[in-house]
Amino acid sequence: MLPVPYVALTPGPTYDTLGNGPSGTPIIRVTGTATNDTSGLLSLTTVAVYDQIDFFTALSGWFDDEVAIVPREEVYPPDRSDEEVDEANRADFLNSQQAAEQAALNELGYPLKVVVQELSEDSPSADLLRPGDSIESIDGEDTPDLDTLATVLTEIEPGTKVKVFGERLDGAFTVEVTTGEAPDRDGSVLGVLVTDARWAPFDVEIQVDEVGGPSAGLMLTLGILDLIGDVDLTGGDPIAGTGTIDGTGAVGPIGGIRLKMIAADDLGAEVFLVPEANCGEALLQVPDGLNLARVSTLDEALSALEDVRDGRDPPSC
């Protein structure tokens, strides 16, 4: 009856990125622009982890094709607490959300801009600039990227009042900021942390509290594109998949591919999007009737979905 040093992995819940999560709120919520009436499913797949299993559960799991019994240290490394592992998985998921949004905006042609992430403590821009603002120019000098922004600010004396022109969700704005002193270079600062990011005049919010790790990135990207793009990606079909994604649209491998295929099959998905790097493992045990579509980029995933809509077989593993 005592726990053994293993965990059981099983097919986890699937979440339709076009629909609502367990709380009843949309998994992807877009505000500030019209969204499409979507059809079909674009479901991300997950793996469920069962800890503190006993010997008999482990033994039965070894003979169950829908269960994987793995050493506990593979999921919960001994040098990290369970809470630290959970926090890291949640951070990975939040990063995948940001990457999914950037990949979708890149695909839709939205430009890279200097975007405010947060304000520093005692920022001279407090109550003037906000996270999510783009900074378009300072005193008429265009600031299309981080290097140009730094160059412009280097030439401005601390304590100078400057006019910052930018864009936010409710439109263009101009504010007057009295610059602070730069701690590590000549010139001044606005007191904001900024990054180069794709920027659009609407907001995308993703909410799936129960999911951790980076493997939902591809399906979240496709969900965003289906909601605000100009193509019904599914054509009414149930589609599932998995894969990490970065801001350029590169799709990477994930863990638990076999269990995620079982989850997709249980869902009734007709096509399962598989990262190319996972194809070898995926082919070892494909559920009957589940068609695999091999993808290594967002463009390949979109092409595979086009094949499905047109009645063609997408490139398989």
C-alpha cells in the first residue's frame, strides 16, 4: 500500500482552443477587434500525471497500453520541490502563450515594434505609459526598434521633458515624460522595460489554468488565427494536435506523444498534428483511424489543414 518511486502518465483532458475551458470562459478571448464564427475543433492535448501510486497500480499500468509508468524523478527531479516543478511548468505555458500570440501576429503581417512590458519602480513614466503600449517616436525621432530607442535616449539629457508618441488599444497617444538618468550609459531613460514584439491594435488573452508546459503553443497559435484570420481553418472537422512554437513559427517536439494521440482519438479527431521530431515515436503505436499530419513550422500546419479542407491527405509521418 506504500507509494513507489514512480508516477503514472495517462491521456489527459483535451481543450478546444476555439471554445470554452472548464470554468466556462473562452480559452482564447480577443478584444478590440471582430472575431470569426468558427466551426470544428482545434484541440490541444495533454498528459495527466498521477503521483503517489502504489505497487499494484504501477504493476497494472505496465500492462496497460494507455498508461506509462515512469520513474518519479523524470517528472519531479529530486533537486527541486514539487511546487518548483509546478511553477516551472506554469511558466513554460505562459511563455508558450506569448510565443503563440507572436507567431499568429507574424503570420498575419503585424509589424515588430518597441513595446512596453512593465514600468520600473519610481518610473518617470508612471501614469503616462502602460504595459502593452508601443513607442513610435520621441520628440519626433522614430523609434522602430530597441537599438534606435537606446540611441535616441542616449542623446537626451536626464531631466529633459520629451514628447513620447505611441499606440495603445484605444488609439494613438502623446504624453510628456521628464526623463530619468540612465544608470549604465550616457543619456536618459523613460523608466520602462521594453521589448521588440509584434503589435496589433487588439488584445489576446489565453486562459487554461489546468495546463502546464510548452506543448500547447502550436494549437493556441492556430486557435488565434482561426478567430481573427480570414480562413476557417478546420472546415468544420475535429482537429487535434501538439507541439511547441516560437515567435517565428517553428514547431518543436514535445513529450508524451503516444498518450496525446490516444487523447485525440478518444476525442474523435480525424487528424492529429505531430511535430516532425516526434514522428518516429508516434509511428510506433498509431490509434486506428487517426491520421497523422507531420509539421515542423506553422506554415506547414496551415498547409496541412488546407489539405484536410480540400479532401487531400496531408504529409504524414
